[in-house]
Amino acid sequence: KVSHSEECKHFLDLLLQRVKSERVFHTDTCKAMKLIVDRREDFEISQRDGTVVIPVSKSVDQVVSYLKGSVSEALLITWKYEKELKELDRLKYLVRSRLKLRIYSKDDRVTLHQFRQCSNRLVRMSKSLVTLTEGLNLRVSEANRLHDNSIDIAWDFAA
């Protein structure tokens, strides 16, 4: 019996051979796409990051047909997600350097918009805060909390 991971790997190898041999997609498109082969019933595109989930039960022809029709949507979502990640990294660096923080992070429950608002507020207040924040671990969260080695700050503090 073939294990789940071996079955998925074999299916992905067949798909990649087909795509390469027939030049179904441009090389840059193939590099940008994120695919997961899984034991699911239907195709799915993650609305979070554009990852395409491919059911191992589908034929290579079905997968190629689906990808041809869905590649633009998946790549657009991936592009937006990667743009958000870059913005997040930029904000983290800016706040961390202005407040001389050791770690500056975002709670998963906080949206990028909320994180951006909080970060901009911290940057505006950085001159008065830096003497209090140097060396801290600060996380943008939904509420103010004090932990052993870090501080959570509500994203809407002082709003």
C-alpha cells in the first residue's frame, strides 16, 4: 500500500512532468504558484495566500484544466499576500528600530490594517516612548497584557 505522502509526491511528479513537457505555463508562473496535493474531494484556492490545493484523486488532465482556469486568481491572491508580508516586515523594522525593541510582532488575531494603525501611532510617539521601550519584546494584540518576558499592547491604544 502506498502511503499518503508517497502517493501525493508521485502525483505531483506526474503533474510537473506534464507541465514541463507541454509547456502549459510560463516558467515564472510555475515558480510563483504554491501547490499542495492532498486527499480532498475538490480543488481549493486559499483566500489567505493563494495556495492551490489539488485533490490526489483527480487526473492530471483535470488538474491542468483547473489550473489553466484558476492560475490568475491564485497568483493575484499570492501577490497580495506577499505584498502584505513585505509591508509587515517594513513596519516591524521601522518600529523596532525607532523604539529600540528586541522583538516587535503581531498577534494572529490582529489584522494588517490594525497592525499598521498601531505601528504608525508608535512611530509618531517614538521620541517619548524610546526611553521606556528599549530592549523590550512588544506584541500588538487585542488587549494590554504583561507577560514574564514580553508586553502585549492593544492595537487601538491611545486612539
